[in-house]
Amino acid sequence: MPPVIAPAAVPPAAVSAPPAVVQKAKPAPYGWTTYTVRSGDNLSTIAARTGSTAGILAAQNHLPDGGGHLSIGQRLSVPKTAAQARAEAAAARAAAAARAEAVRRATYVVREGDTLSGIAAERGVTLAALLKANRLSPTSVLHIGQKVMVPGSAPASASRPAAAPEPTPGGGTYVVRSGDTLSAIAARTGTPLGTVYSLNRLSARSIIHPGQKLRVNGTAPAPTAAPKPSSTAYTVVAGDTMSGIAARKGVPLAALLKANRLAATAVILVGQKLQVPATAAPVTSTNDTFAGRTYPRSTVDAANRNRATLAAAAVPSRSQTQAMVVATARRQGVDPALALAVGWQESGWNQRQVSVANAIGVMQVIPSSGEWASQMVGRRLDLLNTQDNITAGVAILRALTRSAANTDQAIAGYYQGLASVQQNGMYADTKAYVAAVLSHRGRM
């Protein structure tokens, strides 16, 4: 047998080591967001502010090395911070929870003495919509414990609410429960409704959610100091209305009327000089306060996105929009003159109009009302689409005219909310709104 020769030992240094793997840092581990260039900015300062490098920003934004010349207002893509990512995730979870809650609350459990018409009136929907949602007829018999779907509503819990907790002396906190309204909370806690608004920076059109904490029976926070309001001059041109001027200038109609000592029904003439008070930020602003009301940053951001989308989109002319409103109103059995008057008052028939509160388009429909309108017409409505926006506004008008005691109350309901009008009457600005719409209607 030949001798077995053991292999020679190989020195460690002679073993070929695998190449080292260099872990490259991800330039945007949480994704990207947008940054608007400000005075004094350069790519290095922006990189330092956003936790990035000038090279990464230059590559991401297709800029020359060093960034080149940046312009004030230029929008750059920059990495999100961990805090921004957490905030967006939290907002998404909150929105999902709100949607789930809305679905849960849309079920009404029949109680003794209930009728379909009574349920429809209580929930602020039309009887026809309630019947359609449940595949019932006007002669259907309800049973105690039966579950009824209420389209487009946020109804109260089927069980009767328990007694509200007493407010603490000198001011306290109230936790919103299913079915609560601001006016009901005000009455329950002995706090004037206006005080509830000011304490919590809310308005008659604000939406509250179960679990939300509201301040009651306290003292409203002192407003921040502001420069003395000034005014600017505006010369009336052909086609102008007071509401259209107010919308374009971003001031409340009531403030514009007061500044010029005019009534809501006043006729203005071409060449007439008007004073426009500087009482509010223009609707194109990124501020979250408009007409003395403060809106959540998420609402303002959504409004800004919608405004930018519509600014870049093709929209119908004013005369085309007018024809669309008339045709839509006739299809839905709504007085065309009323629909035209509301649309004119809300936006001047301008689909590109978006308020800070994210009221969108010709009929100035907020997304939650758009969801309600979608359920009423049986399809998903896109409020950024002119025809869908008009369809939503007219569907809401149809529901209001069928549920309100009269036309004035229906018009007020479009502005203030029908439940609020029925419980609290019309507020001063609502009365001005109704008068203006009726005046427009008479000229349509």
C-alpha cells in the first residue's frame, strides 16, 4: 500500500477571504417628503436640516453637484424623519379607526315605537334613502331589535345614552360619546354653545368623534396678538357678486357686507369700489385658521393637495358649469334655480375653489358630506371631478329640501347643518347666507 501523505497545511494568510460587504446606508429609510426652498437655503443647509447629505439630495432631485441655483418656493424631495413617519402612520391608523367607527355607527337597532320615517328624520336622511339601503318598502313592518342600515349618517348608539357626567366646578373636560352633538353637550353641561366653540376652537360645522375630549365651563384661551386689521380696495367688474368677491379674497361674506354697509340682497355695480377687510387669511394660504376658525393640520394639508390638483386640472367654464348644474338638478328633481343659487354662493361656479376647511369645488362639499352623497346616489363620487361635485351638492340639497320644514331651513342646513339649525336656530352668518342664496335664486 502506498504511503498516505497528509496535505500540507496552508498558512492562514494564503486562504482567500470573501470580499468585505459594505452596508450602504439607505438615503431615505422612511420614504420621501417635500421641502419648499426658503430664503437663504442651499443644498447643504437643507441636507443638514433634513438629516441627509447634499449628494443624496442632488441625485434625488436631478440637480447638478452642489445643487446649483435654488429658487425660493422651489419644491425638493427630501427624506422623511422618523418622527414624520410615525406621525403619518398614526394619522393613517386614526383615519382607519374613524372609518371603522363610521361603519359601526351606521347601524341602528330598532326600539319600541320606532317607525321608518321617524328613524329617517332622527338621523337626518331621506326616507327613500333609508328604504333603499335596507331594501324595504314604506309598508314594511319593523321589529324591536332589528338592525337598520342608515346611509351616510353617524347615528347615536341604539341604546339610550346614560346620564352625562357633571362638569367640574370652574371648568372641566367632557368625553364625547356616540351620538353626541355640540349643542347637546352644551345643554347637558350647562355651557353656552358659543363658549363650547371658543373653548375648543370649533365651529358649527365641526365634526366631533367618540372619545374626543372637549373643554366645558371654563375660560376660552386668550387669542394671540395680531396686527390691527387693514383693508384693501376692490373695483367691481362684470359678473361679480359679493359672495364671489368674498370667496376670491378669502374673507367671510358677513365681514365683506359689514365693511361696506351692505345687505345680503344689495346690488353691486360695475366700477363700484368696495373695501375688503383683512379679517382672514386667503383660502390659498397654508395657514390653518380661516375666518376665526382653526382647522386640524391634516385638514389643511388635504385642502392644499386638492387645491394644487385642481389648479393643474382642466375644468369647465362658468357657462358650462351653469349648464351642468341645471341638468343635474333636473335629473334629481331639485329646483335648478335653487341649485344654481347655492353653487354661486358657495364658489361662483368655480370648480377650482377649495377652502381651508377642505370644502371642494363648485358646491363646496367636504369629504365626509361627499361620502354621504355617494351613498345616496349609489356610486362613489370624486369631488375633484366637476360633474361628481355638482352631483354630490345637488343630492345633499335634495335630501335637505325633503327633510327640512321649508326652503329657508333647507338652505340654512346646507351651510350650518340641518340638525344644528333645527336644534339651535339659524346663526347670524347663516341668516346672511340664506338671504344671499334667496337673492341669487330670484335672479337665476
